[in-house]
Amino acid sequence: MSGPVAGMPKADRQSVEQFIDAAPEDVFSAWIRPDMLEKWWGPDGFKTRVLEINAVEGGRFVFEMTAPDGSSCNMTGRYRTINPPGLLVFEVIDHCNIGLPDHVQPQLLPSRVTVRITPYGTAARVSVTHALLGPGYEWLALTSWTSVLARLEASCGPRG
């Protein structure tokens, strides 16, 4: 079974779930290995290059995000909790605010992403909650994470 489940909005957060036909360990690895991250990270049309990643609690990451129009910026953050294969929490410090729709204000303050990966039969259920979002950014987070999780699914599964 694969595909999105639902987005659940709250005042300052968005949650999205996706079933992925891959082992939870493989899905978790895709979140912390540069070679795998570069295959799926970012909304549709964006390319990502991992400039720095230290996937330990307190470790930093820097991703260069390039939009379809060729403009780019860095997204930076810190890992807060790493508990393979089921839990990853990170703080996004600098958001890549390029290519935003006119009605979305840039996210200027840090936000927190919680990723839960649980077994679901032979597949994995991936739940992402993006919290501490600014006004108007919730819609973009929902849209982006839905796209990103679909790319993650294409990168990790289906497995044979």
C-alpha cells in the first residue's frame, strides 16, 4: 500500500502522512544520507545539493535548493532527535524562501519538523509534522510536504 493519507491543519502546523513500500530502516536512511536526500528533497521542480550534513543530535545540515527558474538559496538547520528507524526531529533555521506564491509570506523564524516512521505490514508509514509555522506558510508546508513525500516514495519504493 502506498499513497498519501491526509493533511491535518492546525494554527501553526501541518501534518502529512504517506505509506511507502519500503522497510522503515531504508526510509529513515533516505532522510540522513546525502546521496539519497539529493534524489528526493524539495518540492516539485527543485533540485537539492547537500553542502553539509552531520546527522547526529545537535548536528547541522545545509542544503542548497535550486528552483526551476535557476535561482537558489540555502536551507539550514539542526538535528534535535535522531532515533532510527522511527523518529527524526530537526529544526529548520534558515528557510529557502524562493519561488513563493504571492499570497505566502516568507518563513523568517525557525520551525520544527518531526518525522515518525512506523512499520505498516511490509511497508512504512511516514508521518511528517511541520510546526512553528508563520501565518500563511501552513498552506505552503502542506503542499510542499505532500510533494516531497511523493518524491521520497519514488526514491525508496516500490521494492521488488
